[in-house]
Amino acid sequence: MAAHKIPIGARLLSYWKIRGSCWVWTGARDKDGYGVIKIAGKSVRLTRFIFKEINGRIPKDHDICHKCDNPPCFRPSHLFNATNAENQKDKVAKGRQAKGDRHGRRTHPESIRTWRKTHCPHGVPAPALDCDLCETARIKKREVHSAWRKRQVHASGFQRTKGSVS
């Protein structure tokens, strides 16, 4: 029987486990780790569905947040609705705000300098610095000397004649 034909309650009972105090969804998840379920052919976050079924409508500008900070958890007592600003304050209060070395945008200058010396702009490590992507980019930007291009054309055996279309 297709999943969309199975009643929602039966689907919920089929894909969950208790871990600590959380009800963890073991079915499909989105890229952020939240459980998803198809309802009327549309994927919906399970936390939003559960919260809406129990508490009624969710204000348009509100998120469904976890007291347990466990994305696959869908236990109703662990869910609350909040604005994005309230969700950010909750994240900071619980120490989940990335800062210092954990912050993705902050890298120490010495490690950047070292990386630039040992890698090409496309991330190819030093032992293999002849990166095809770099050479292609340089050709496209016309940074490669025309004599080099002539050598490449000559080596390939391609000869341009007057009036030929390239």
C-alpha cells in the first residue's frame, strides 16, 4: 500500500523511537535534520504538523522551536512557537550561537595565508598545483600569453586558414 494511502496516525506510529525524553522521527528528514511527512502530496515538517494539530493555527511569521534542541524530535511537550528573533535569543541563551573558532566566517589570518600558499584558488593542494580549473579560468580571462596559446594550437595540429570559421 502506498505511503500516502496509509492514515497519518499509522505513519506516525511506524517511524519513531524514544531516545531519552525525545520522540525521534526515524522516517524521512530534510537537509536540516527535521522530520518530514507528505500530506496531500506536499512535504511538511513534522514539527509544524504536530504543533498545528495540537495547538491550532501557527502565526505566519512564527517558527516551531525545540526545547530539547533535537531537530528530529516531534514530542509535543518539547515544541513551542516563536518568532525568528525569539528563536535567535533562545539559541544564544542555550550557547548554540557559533562564535570564535566555531564561526564559519571567522578564520585566523595566518591560516588563510598558509592555505593560499599551499592551495590554488579552487582548493587543489600544492602537490597537484596544475589545476585545470585555474588554467581554464586564466584562458577565459585572457591572462595566458598568446604565445602559449599559439603553441597549444600548433601542437594540436589545428591550422587556421583565411576565411575559416572558428
